[in-house]
Amino acid sequence: MTTNLDAVNGHLSTDKWPAVLLASSPTVIVLLFAFFYGFSYRISGNFLFSYFLIASAAFFGICLIVVLSILRSRREKPHLRPDILNRMGAFAVWAVLSTTVYFYNGDAYIPDKIAIPLVTIVFLGLLWRTGAKSSIFFLTATGTALFCYATLDTNLDVKAANMLPIIQAGCADLAEGSNPFLALYPDIATAPLYYLPGTVIPYCPMVWLGQDIRWLNVLIFLVMLGILLSYQRFFRNPGVAALTTLPLLFSSMSFQMGYYGHVWMYWLAIVLLGLAWLKGRNHLVFLLLGIALLTRQMGLFLIGMFSVILFARSGLARSVLHFILAIGIFLAGMMPILLFTEVALTDFFYGGIKTASNETHGDTINPMDQVSLAGPFVHAGLRDHLLLIQAGVACVIFGLFMFSKNLDRGKLLVLTGVSYIFIIAFSAFLHRYFYVPGLLLMLLGISDLFAGRYGSSAPPNTAQGAITCSKDRASISKSTASYDS
């Protein structure tokens, strides 16, 4: 009998490249952002539109390939052997760390001409002498230490980024009994403090204790890293994490948000709700969606998507109840501000300050100076219509999720992440880190597809005896020859 050997060989060869493309997509996206943004400062203003048009086409093209890969086999999962994943992952983390160090633009002392060759030599030595696993462990430790050092040693410069300075000012006012929300701090920013309480308040203890506000960023980074690596069974087979989690957390986007950024509470909520979704805990998903909305306005899109998904899977009543849970958590968190100040809830969203902020930035920042789908509309004179266009795109995507009932949770999470990216891409004002929540959902879904597959006893429709010996082709042949005899 040769049927089982043919099935195994067909599985390894026919599905190999689609699986490789899917597994490597987070790394490719991170490297694309690193190179296009890293070299954008060398592009003159006249060519910047065309430059980022190419970058945008590449990025959203990759996202569409991911979608097609997910929809290509609605019931099957991709499969790559752990040793292949480990080797791919080792080079992925090395490439991302090298670009992050090369394009680092802060003032912490990181000598890239020494650090990159040194890390490369140690990495290749470990890869040759002990294998891909140990090299991934080395790169993980190196990237984690580098993130913590760069975050805390880079000066907090209001001219480089005003997010954390305006939060510091808001926390100082809050300690004095003043309401900082939607207040103007003209020495720091031209727009009011429109960040939501879930973003501002977690930083306040650091401000009140006189500590570096970015210690919270480091703490959340370490918590996210630990949670994701634990879920992906990092010490058993690190290849999945090395292709998904580590490239994103060690990327230039993550590093910049470490020493300049304010979005870590939102990112943590995204990771936790993604894991809750994969485990089938719908109540916890919507509770975390409420917390996510309490930290960043873009969480509203996620509430809409997950509500439609739950409607398609469990019916209208359950979907409405979970939607009320998420909105209830958000309103409970906002209530002290709404009751004791004159601030209106709509001022934080499209009806108020967000629109004003977009208009303020619109004179100086073109979305096409970023990876974006909004840029061509601005270029065509349609900036004023972008909010309606974005809302229309969101509604179309929500409608498509009505047909998601038969997709498993991992694939749905990937599609939700990609959908979030496409919706955000129509924002009138954006930066590359706006896409990270969608990428986090993508990598969680992708890692679930691969980690669940090689962690199980056998891929479907193949012989148990053949698959348990599938670490290399010689062992496959030996196992099948024994079976045939």
C-alpha cells in the first residue's frame, strides 16, 4: 500500500508554499514597514506620494494574500513541520532585530555598526552548533533587553512625540483636582487631550510617584511577551512565536511606542480578548472589548465586528446581550467624567474632538505620507468625506462577517485583524502603529492555526504511524515501509 505515503508527501509538498506564505506574512509586513519608513526620510516631498503608494500596495496586497490563504480551505489548517518553522523563525527574528537596530533614531547609545555584526555572529554560531531553537532563545533575550534599554534610556522629547508629555500634564492636573480630558495644553500640543481614561489613568501612578512614565510601557511589554509566548508553547517549539509574536514586538513600531508611545493598554486588551476568543470565552471577549474601547476609540470597530460574528454563530439575542455588556463596561468607566465634568461623550468620537483633531492635522500631514488607503482620496480632494467612506467600508465588512458561521475561531481572528487594518487605513490621520492591533489579532490567529496543528497527534487524512515520524523524510519512508510490509 502506498496511499498513506502519497498522502503525507502530498501534504508536505502541495500545501507547503501557501503555508510558508501565511506563516511568514507577519515578518514580511514588519520588514516592509521597517524599510519603507526607514528610508522615507531620504525621499523628497515630490516623490513621497508615489513612494508610499507603492508601500501601501505592497502592504494591502500581502493582507489580501492572507485572506485568500484563509478562505482557500475553509475547513483545513496549514501545516509546516516544527523544524521548518524554527529555521524560518530564527532568520525572521534576526532580520527584524537587525533592521530595528539599524533604523533606531533615538538618543540611547546603540552602536549599530558593532551591535548588528556581533549579534549576527553569535546567532549564526548558535544556529550552526546547537540548532535553530537556541538561536531563537538568544535573539529573544537580546531583543527583550534591547527594548527595555532603548525605552528607558531614550530621552522623552516633546518635539519628537507629544503623546506621553501631554499625558504627564494631564495626570499632574488630575492630582490637583482638575479635569484634564479635552483640556488644552498649548505648550505641548495644538489639539486637546482627547485620550480616553483607559489610556491616561494607568500612567498617573508613575507620574505621581515621580518615576519615568515609560516603566508602564516596559511592564506591559513584558506581560504581553510572557502571555503570548506561553500560549504559543515557546519553549517547546519556538518557531511559531518567532514568526508571529517576536517580529512584531521587536519591530521599529513597537520600539518607538516603547520610548514615545501611549497605546500599550490598548494593545494588551487586544491580546487578551484575542486569546479569550480562541478559548471560546465570549463573555470575557466582550468585557475586554469594553475595556479596549475605554482606552482607544478604534475599539468601536472591533465591537461591531465581534457582535456581527456572534450574531452569525449564536443568534440575535446573544449578540445583543454581549454588545450591551461591552458598551456597559465602557459607559461605567466613562461615568465619573460624564457626571462630574461638562464633557459630552460625543466629544471623544467622530462628532467632536476627533474630527477637529483630523482637521488640525490635515493642514500639515497627508495620510499618503503613511501606508494608507485614505491618501488617494485626499489627493483627489475628498478629505472631508473620509469619515463617511470609512463608516461605509466598516458597514460592508460587518455585513461580510454575516457569512462567517462555519469558519473556525483561529481563521476568524485572522480575518478580523485584516478587516480592522482595512478600516483603519481610511482614517484621515494615522500612523503606522495604528495597524498594530489588527496585526496582533492576525498573528494570534495564525499562531493558533500552526501551533494547534503541530501540537496535535496527526494532520487529518493521514496515517498515524507516518505522521508521528514526520520530522524528516527518511523517517517517513521507514515508517511507511514498515506499514506496507
